[in-house]
Amino acid sequence: MPIAGALAIAVGSVAAGVGGAAISASASRRASRTQAAAAVEAARIQAEAAEKAREAARTGRDEAIAAAEKAAAAAQAAQDKANTLAKEEIEKGYTTAQGATETARATAQAALDKARTEQDAAAKTAYDTSSAAATRAYQDSQGAFDRALAGQTAAFGNAKAEQNAAFGQTKAEQDAAARQALATQNAAAKEAYDTQTGLQDPYRTAGLTAQAAYMQRMGLGGDTTAADYGRYARDYSAADLPQDPGYAFRFDEGQRALERSAAARGGLLSGNMLKGVTRFSQGLASQEYQAAFNRYQTERSGYLGALQPLMNSGQNAANVMTGAAGNYGSNLSSAAGAYGSNLSSAAGAYGVNTANAAANYGTNIAGALGTYGANTAANARNYGADTMNSANLYGANTATTAGNYGANTATGAYNYGRDTSANTLGRANAVVNNANAYATNTANNALYVGTAGTNATNNFANASANSAYYTGNAAAAGVTNAAQAQAAGYIGAGNAYGGALSGIANNLATYGIYS
């Protein structure tokens, strides 16, 4: 065979092998993808089926629990109604039994109260009758004692009143005599006092007048606006010199002499004339001040000295009048003392006489009261004994009645307590039994609901676990199948390319042989 022909065959064989390998590899990959998609879809369908199965299990669980709770609620409602009816019947039975017990107790107590009231009334009537008789006897006796005491007291009082009247008359006459003597003594003392003060009053008046003048000139009192007020109370000064009569005379005479001399010389108003007047006045003042001061002192001493005897005579008159006032007071005091002594003596005698009369009256009244007290005490003892006997009898009857009443009441109270206790205990037992049955049924209902919920929950958990298991298996199988399909496609493609390469190699070998 020619080389060119063999080469063309070999190339054609290679091309055919490569094309066939490519087609085979492509077909193998499409087949693996199709298988993988089918495996995934199968896993999805299995997962959906598992979820639906789980949802159906959840619905079944909820419906089972709801049915159990509904059945338990219906059973509990029936149990509650039965419990309420049982309680009502228990209370109704207790109320009926207790009412019968109360009625029996009230009836028995009413009978006891009535019997005691009648017994007390009978005892009280007997006591009142006995006490009234004793009281009347006591009052009659006491009335006689009272009348006797009143007669004796009136007689003693009349005797005392007559004695006191006589004593009072005597005392009144003695008091009148003492007052007359006092008035006479006071009048004599007053006349003597008035005579003495009349004789001393001119001296006293002269002394007061001299004292007023003295105080006026010394600035110690009087008219403060007067010109001579305080004249002799201040020191002599140059300002007082022009007021001195001697100085004023000499100054006027000297000034007139100077004026006549100046007029004769024709210089009346000259400066020399004024100087001369000044020198004259200054010289005269210097010469006359001591003389004026001495005349002031002489005048002051003479004036004040003349007032002093008058003031002394006034002081002496005041002393004499003071003594006269003292004597007058002493005389009045002596007269008052004598008057008081006379009144005291009269009052003492009156008091002694009145005391004696009162003592006699008291003795008589005491004797009458003693007799009255003894009679009254005896009457009171008798009345007390009678009243005590009545009271003792009344107390004994009342005590017996009260004792019987108390015993019967205690018995009734004991029976009432016993019956009430039995009623209460019966009600308590019925209530306890009913409560126990109610609690047992309520617990059974709760246990039934709990058991149903537990079973439904367990079933739901098992279904969920199975669904999850199947879903996992389906997903794993889908992944495994998809992987196997892809692997088979890759293997088929490799085998196709391997066969193609093997064919090319064979063709090339054949081409070499033939060439």
C-alpha cells in the first residue's frame, strides 16, 4: 500500500477515534448529570414525604391532647357539681340538726327562766311584806322619840334665850355708860389742846413768815421771779457795786463836780473831760468796793439776823404744839383704854353669863340627846334585826332558786354543747370525706390528661425521629447516587478517550508496519 494512502487511513482512523471518544465522553457526562439530578429529586420527594408524616404526627398529638383535656374538663365539671351538691346537702343536714338542737335548748331555757322568775317574785313579795312591817314599827317608835326630843329642846332653848336677853340688856347699859364717859374725856382733852394751840399760833405764824422771807432771800423757796430772790445766796461782785447807795451818791456828786469844772473852763464835752470822768469812776470804784462789800455784809447779817428770832419763836411754838398734840393723843389713848377696859369687863361678864347659860343648855340638850340616842339605837337594833332576818330568808330563798337555776342551766348548756359538737363533728367528717373524694377524682383527671399528653408527645417524638431518619437516608442516598452517576460519567468519558487513544496507537502501528 502506498504510504500516502496508509497515512490518510491512519489520520482518518485517528480522527474517527477522537470524535468517537468525544461523543462517548459527552454522552457519559450527560448520563451522569441526569442520574445525579434524579437522585437529588428522589431525596427531595422523600424529605417532603417525611415532613408531611411529621406534621400528621404533630396534628395527631395536639388532637389527642385536646380530646384528653376536653374529657378531663367534662369529668372535672361533673365532679365540681357533685362536690357542690354534696356540700349543700352536708350544710343542709347540719343546719337542720343544729336548728333542732337550738330549739330544744331555747325551750328548756325558757322554762327555767320562767320558773326562776316566779320563784324570785314570790321570795321578793315575802321580803317586801316583812320589811314593810319592820319599817313601820321603826318609824312609829322613832317618831315618838323625835317628838320627845323636840319638846325638850324647845324648853331648853326658851330658857337659854331668856337668860341671854337679860345678859344682853345689862351689857348694853354698861356699854352706854362707858361711851358717855369716853365722850366726856375726849371733849375735855380737845378743849385743852385747842387752848394751847390758840396761844402758840401767833408765834408759829410769825416763824413761818420769817422762814418764807429767809428762804426767798437765800434762794431756797418762794417766788423765783421776785427781784430779791436769792439776793443773799450769791457772792458779792463788782456788778453789785453800782447798786450800792453810798457808791451811787458819791459817783453822782463827783461826776457833777467834774461837769461843773469842765463847763467853767469851756470843755464840757472835751476829751480831757471824758478822761477825767473815767479816772474818777475807776478811782471811786477802787476806793468804795470794800466799803460797799462791808455794807452788803452788814445788811445781809442784819436782815437774816432779824429773821432768826422770829423763826426760833415759830420753832418753839411748833414744839409746844407738838407737845400739846402728844398730850392730847395720850389723853385720848387713856380715855380709849379706859373705855376699852370698861367694854372688856362688860363683855367678859356678858360672856361668862352667856357661857354659863350655854353650858347649862348644852348639859340639858346632851342629856336629852343621850336619852334620844339610846332609844334610837335600841329602835335601830330592833329594826336591823328584823330587816336582817327578812333579808337572810330572802337571800336563802333566792340562793336556792339561783342554785337550781344554775344547775339546770349548766345541764342544758352541757347537753347543747354535746349535741352541737356531735353535729359539728358529723359535718366535719362528711366534709372531709367529700373533700377526699373530690381530691382523688381531680387527681385522676389530672393524671389522665398528663398520661394522654405524655403518650401523644412520645408518639410525636417517635414520628419526628423516624421522619428525620428517613429524610437523612434519602438525602444520603441521593448524594451517593449523584456521586456514583458523576463518577460513572467521568469513568465512561475516560474509557472513551482511552479507547480512542488505543485505536490511534493501533492505527499508527499498522501504518508503520505497512509503511
